[in-house]
Amino acid sequence: MQVATMAMADRNGEPLSLASSCSKLPHSHSTPIGVDGGVGGGAGTGSRTPPTTPKKGGKMLAIRVQMLDDSVTMFQVQAKALGRVLFDQVCKQLHLLEADYFGLEYQDTAGTRYWLDLEKPLHRQVGLSLVDPLLRFCVKFYTPDPSQLEEEFTRYLFCLQIKRDLAQGHTQCNDNTAALMASYIVQAECGDYVAEDYPDATYLSTYKFVPHQDRELERRIMENHKKHSGQSPAEADLNLLETARRCELYGMKMHPAKDHEGVPLNLSVAHMGIVVFQNFTKINTFSWAKIRKISFKRKRFLIKLHPEGYAEGFYKDTVEFFFEGRNECKNFWKKCVENHGFFRCSTVKRVPRQRTRVLSRGSSFRYSGKTQKQIVEFVRENYVKRTTFQRSQSFRHSSSVHSSVATNVGGSISAHPLLPLGDSSIVSLSCGSMSLAGVGAGSPSPTVRRLAQTNPAKTTVTSLIHSDTPSIHASYTQVDGVGVEDKEVEHEITPQPLKSNISVEADENKLIKENNNVVVEIVSSTPIHKANGTALSNHSMNSEVFASPDLSPLKTNNHDIPKGNGKILGEITEGEVKKKRNTTDRAYFIAKEILMTERTYRKDLEVINLWFRDEVYKEDSHYSLDALLNLVDPLHDAHCTILRDVELRLAAWENKSGHQQRIGDILLKAMDFLPLYEKYIDQHLDVLEQLDIDFRTNSKFEQLYRDFETQKICYLPLTVFVLKPLHRLLHYKNLLNRLIQHYSNDHIDLEDCVQARDKVSDLTLQMSDSLRQSENFVQLCELQRDMIGFDSLVLPNRLFLRQGCLNKFSTRKGYLQRMFFLFSDMLLYTNRVGHVFSVHGQLPLHTLTIEERVDTPTANAFIIYGGNRVLTLAASSQEEKDKWLEDLTLAIDHSKTRGREERVNYLSLKSCSSSDEVMDKCGQDDGTNNKVSPQRSNTTVHVCWHRNTSISIEDQLLAVENQLSGYLLRKFKNSNGWQKLWVVFTNFCLFFYKTFQDDSPLASLPLLGYLVSTPSEKDAIHKDFVFKLQFKNHVYFFRAESEYTFSRWMEVIGSATQHSGRCRLFSRKDSTLENNSNH
């Protein structure tokens, strides 16, 4: 359409000045070192001569390039010149530093769009007409995190691309989201809303934002525009990009194809992998981590998946699609190769193109540009201070300044987008999602889901049929291996996920300023970083971190904590939430809990099955991963199927379909997968032991293991994910019991639930000893990795009993905080040095006696005698003292009755005594310790240290059964607004996400030491189903959607908190009596 418009202008006699039109385009003056061609003066200071190549013979082409602001520039290039010559000239014309995000696109006579091949001569480009050729300068690689774009000018060009995609219908979304994105475009180009200048929405009518634009949409744009007052063009750009990236179709360019049954589909390629659409509805995603090779043979496009771990004959390892012709097929294959190289590889090998041979074995095409990681490094090394650049003027002039302020690379601006809200009667808590009160599986995704334009509150079944790695066996056929004689062109996918190159420094004594956004306490000594590696600030264990909900405290991306303009993402003011469903059916909410926890469970399986597999398979040796994958992979695929069934059932349940208001039949069907669990229970401990052996004996694997645990996706220690299948069986049993207790004797769902419960109960009974043994082994392994000065912690008969803080009395220094570890054969005490615990002393239990005296120097104190040592210890409370005395007494008695059959490996302390004045010199950090990850800082041992509390193995086993996932509303600290978050509770910690489909948490809140209760009158919380969390002066309010979910959150959180507002949950004496009575 744009080409036709320009041609029409020529026929009408209106001169099209290429040079003058080029001057409209803003230019970056951030010229890299060694690049010639800097232009003096700002944009718009006159016409410039288009660059040309030296004439050395050969045909010259006059090539028109349409820029992102729709201006056109003419370039003179030889027909035999490589495509890179033209692309470099365009980038030099723009003085573009982050050039590899962009490309030159052209269209053949059939309408197929190709990227200019930079390593191929222009006259040999497929489909490129040499008669009046026209190419378009476009964004080629849509980054999933726009804040990684270093230059403001690059972000501005991305915004122009988003504006074009929105206007042409490529980025489809609901009207509320479209109006919000359009309002940011207006703010960036037009400035603040001024009532005198814009009395109504007609000022927007002269510009087309979306294909279906009408007066109502323009009114919504104007209402959003009013809220952006004070935002600079750069801030509006970043907010636009942050909003756009959540759209499901962000960066998706459709390529028509068909499956083996002839069903029309659309394929697209993006940063995460290859996506399959039916029309514009996503039905499948093939993650790069799951793909082994991509290839094409004539019209057939083949995706070869990793076959390891699949049950033989059950899942297909090759998926095929059919394109209209060979050119279309190869075109999409090339785009896949380039996207994989750009996003997934740290570097790409420069392989020279093979010359034409008589017998060609296929295409030698490979991605030849910089990877995303290389771009970041290149820009940081080659930027210079930016001068201002002029933005294009699409609207009438206002009093606002249109030129952009000069900033350095990595400059501090923050995304702070609003929520795409409609009328106050219909509130969407996340982009395109239902409100919290609207129950069901139509939960918000990390991208904006397309909703029915007539009713944004309605959820359809199709919105639920989405899985990042769903089962593919139902839709695609097995494709036999293709021999060399078929000339199949392949591209092997080498798993190389992009790693952060941000250095992590420890400094625990700084706080981050308060802002009314996400208020979450981070238990971590890892600072938040700017993109250039400069630490913003760090925080102590008890400090609060206030960060934008769009810029995660755990992300290493970038910006200072924002000062907000307008509303905050996710904020819901009083009176805005309108319930769309008032069901009180307890069975429905139990079924919904099954759905929510199933989503989290599948994500946990993917940490091993996709992400850790991806890391280990880079190496030639797979270590012990093959055995682990053979167990996990079939479970992962099975639960993709289970999750899909549960999602569909919940959607039907919400539509009040009577015969579908049941869940037992699906769970009974899921019991068919119990043989997979039986195999897992039998073999998982062997896998854990082999992983530990590899970790201790292979330094290369140890480093790989530690590096993986520093990634955000691994939000728990890796060994905990290995135990998740065992935990899930307990969850099924407990939830089925809840359903059975709720149903009447004649309920249609009762029989299926009872049968499913009986089957899973038999298996959980068999695995009870195995679970305790595995939890003990994992605890010993994790403590060994957090400890220095004691190398033989993991022994076959050693049992972990309790860990926690006690104050140890020193004659010179008084009471000093020390971390104690009680095992079945010994008591260790340590001090925290850096990120690890240095062993100060070891006491065999059979030598110990305990005495309580009234003349101790402080309250809650007791004395331990061991050989020639006397330790005076004090607990933080009477309850903590009771716990330690009970466990110590039982352990000592058991050790003495057992005798000395098992000798203890004593730690050699040589010249060190039990005195801390001398002990502080022992076991000091030698500077060789690996950095600790934020995830390991959330483990119980570190939380116990910072919260001055303790935890036992019985508490750990209780926590296994108390895990929960779902949406909660969190109240803002200084306003009446509430923010919707996806919350996962596991391992005594709350993990916060924007949506259930996010791969990694935004932040976390360990709950050991917190009080959980309902709000008091002075809290002035006039809402139902609200619970309060408090630790010292840190207070948080969370709101559930129903009475059932409220009671469940209170129950599971109460199991993890040290106290409750109503009772002492972890009184060891009470718990012992309860355990004895249960047995």
C-alpha cells in the first residue's frame, strides 16, 4: 500500500524529493569508533547527497529504501555488490549503532517478503526485482526485553516499527491495549495533553493507529493520553515498547503453511522458538531448547526434536509442515536460522559460503551478523555522547518539545506503562485478562491475549489451548529420516542460551528508595544492576525493595527505580473491581487449585527437561543427565496433556455446563501415568547421588551446575526440582481428599475421585520412606555446598535434624550470632563468611550433656558440655529454646543408645580452640568461593541466619505438602490500589510473577519469621478475604478471590511462618505429640 501511494503521488505531478524526504528522518549521532561519515549539524539542516559506491565497472542500481518514518532514500549500488554493502550504507546514513536488530526487507511479485541476504550479491537475491527496486528498512529481531536496547534512538526506531505493525494489523490486540499503545505514540510525538488545544478526540482523527479505528477508540486514546502528563518522549517510547512486548503477536510475522492433513496454519519465528498459529490463535510453540535440527526439502519444512527420554513410539521426534513452494519454505527456514543465531548463540562462526558445485548438498546459508550478546558488548565499547535528534512530526505542533534529550548509552530511564483499562465497569487486571473475581483458567499471559472485542470480560475455550511445549503427537505424523540423496537442507540447533554478562557484587547494607510499585522483600545479597554493569544498590535481608512491576528486581536489565507518572501497572483503585462470577461452589475452587498448581508443576519440570538439558547438552559429555531426563521427560509430556484437559474442563465449568462440573474423571485418567511415577520413585535417588558425585569430582560440571543455579529460571536449588514429582503425588492425594470430603454420597464425581485417591494413596504410602530419605540427602548436599571447612558432610547414615541461629557466648566479645547444624551424630556450629558458612567447631553427640541454669547471662539460655568444651548458648525466644532443647535431647539420647558403631569424621582444627577469638581465624574465605545466586540466598539456611530462627527436617517434610499457586491482589503501601500478581508458594517462600506463563519470578518473599493473620481495625482494610503478613516493621496485605482460596493461603502460609496470630504452629512439643498420635 505504501509503494502504491508513492507512485500515485508521482502520477499526480507532485514531486517526490528523495533527499528532502530523507532529511525528515531523525539520525543518531552516536557514531562508533572507526566508522566514517559523521554528519555535522542536526537533522533537518538541509538535503544531503545519497552515498554511493565507487564505480569500478558493472551495472549500477538505483535502489529506493523506505525508512521507518515512511521517507524514501535513493542509494546507488552495483548490481554485483553484496547485500551488506547496501545495508551498511543505510546504517551509515542513519548513524545507527545497534544495527543488527534491523534489516532490509523486500517483496516478490507473489507477495512473499524476504530479508536481504547480506552475503549474497544483489542481482542474485531471490525475488528481488532489479527494475526500480524498493526495499524497506525494518526491525528484524524483536527483542523480548526492550530495555536491553542501549540507545534511545534505537528504541525510537523500534517504536516506529510498532506503530507500523499496529496500523497494518500485524499486532492484533484488544481495543483497550491498542488505545493504550496509541496514547504512548501520541505522547511521544505530540507531548502532554492540553485541554485548550484538544477539546475533543478529533485531533486524533487525522492519523490512523489501527485498521478498525473509530470515534470510540479515539476517545479511549484521548483518555489514556491525559494520564501521561509529564512523560518525556523517551519515557513514552519505553512504555510503548513495554506494553507492546506483552502482546501475543508482538514481532510475529505470519507465514502460511499447512500440516500433514492439509489444515491451513500460520508459522512464525521469534526469540523463544517456532510458533504455530491457526489464524491468529497460538496453538503450539517449539522451544529452541527442544529443537535439535530444522531443515527443508522442497516444500517441506521439518522440525527435528530431541528424542532423548521419550517413551518409544509414543511421541514423534520430527514434525513437518508444507509451504506453497520451495522459495517460501527456504525463506522461512532462513529466518529460523537467523533468529536462532541472534537470540540463542553467544557467538556465531563465520563460515564462508560454498561456491557453486555440480552436486550441491544443500544451502550453505548461516547467520552472519552479531548476536544479541555481541551487540550489547559492542555498543558499550563504542558509544559516544549523543546529541539531540529530531523526531518525526505526525501530529500538530503543541507546546511540548519534540526533540529528544541527549543521553548516554545505558542512560537511566524506566518503563512505567499503565494498565490497558476499559470502562470502569469492566476492569482487566493484566493485559487482556479477566479480573481476579472472574474465576477460571483464562489467566493473563506474559503477552496480551486477543479478546472478543464485544466483551473483554468473556473468556473463550480457545484462549486456554496454549502450552509452551504441548504434546505434538496428536497433530503431526512421524517423518522418517531423509537420506543425503534427497538433498535435505538442515540446520543443527546448538543450544546456546544467552547468558547475562553482568557481574554480581555483594554489599548488603544499602537500601532502595521507596516507590508505590511492587513492594517485595528480597532475600538476596545480589544487587540490582544497570545494563552496563554498574550496581544500583544492594539490600540487606530485612530491607524492602521497591521496584517497578515491569522491571523485575531479579532482572539484570537496567534502570533506576522509576518515579511514576500516572497510574501504576496493575493498580486497581477502590470500586473498580467488578465481580463477574459469584460462585460459592467449593468443588470448583478445589478444581481451580488443581489447575493453578498444575501450571506451576509443569514449569518446574521444564526447568530440568528444557533449561538444564539445554545447558548440559552444550558439552560433549552429558554426565548423569541422560538418566534424569529419561525419568523427567515422559512426566513432562504427560502433564502437558493433563494440564490441557484440566484447562478445558475448567473453561466448560465456568460456562455452567452441568455435566462438565466435575474433575474426578480427568484425575482418574491421569492415574494411567502412575507407572511413570513408580519408575521415578525407584530411580530418582540414584540420579541424585550420581549428580552429587559428578558435582564433587568433575570441576567442569560443578561450574556448569553453579552457573545454571545463578540463572533466574532456576529459582530453587536444582535438587529441589528433582523432588517435585514426589511432592506432586502428595498434592493430588490431599486435593482428592478435599473433594471427597466435600461431595455428597450421590455426587456424580465422587466415585471417580475415590478411585483416583485410592490409586495415588497406594503409591504415596510406598514412597513415604523414600521421600524422607531423599529430602535428607538433598538437605545434606545443599548444606555441603553452602559450607567450607568440612568436606565429609554427606554420609549414608547421617540424618539432618535441625538448623538455625543461636547466640554463642564469648568472654571477650559477648554473645555472637552463630549458625548451628544438628545431625544424628554431631553438632556443628559455623559463622557466615561471605556467602558461605565457615565451620568453627564440631561436637560428637554421644559426648554432650545439656544444662539449664537460672544464673545464665541472658534469657532463653542453656549450656552444652562436650568433652573439654563448654558452650553457653541463647535462643531468640523461649519457643526457639524449646525446639532446640527437645531436638538436642532426643538426638543425644538416640546417639548414646546407638553407641559408637558409626565413627564420626572429625574436623581437624589444629591450633584452634572453641573460643571464637581464635576460631574466627579458622576456615576463613580464601577468596576462591563462587558467587552466590539470588536463588541460593532464598534457601532456608540463609533465611534462618538473617531471621535469627531455626527449622527442622519435620518442618521441611510438612512444607512439602503445603505448596500453592494462584493469583493474589497485593495492596500498595501508600494507596488504596491493589495489584494482581501470580504467586507461587514453595520452600517457605512466596515467589511473585506477573502471570503464570512467566518463566522466572519478579521477586520473592521468604516467610520464616513472619506473622500471618487477618487485618485489624486499625489497618483499615475494608475488603473480604484479606490476610496480613508482618515481620518487624514490614507489613503486606494480600487479597484472595474467595473464602476457599483465602483459607488455603492462610493454611499453607501458616505452615511456613514461625508463629501465627492465633496459635504457635511450630511448637515442637505439640508437633511431637501430634506425630506420635498419628503413628
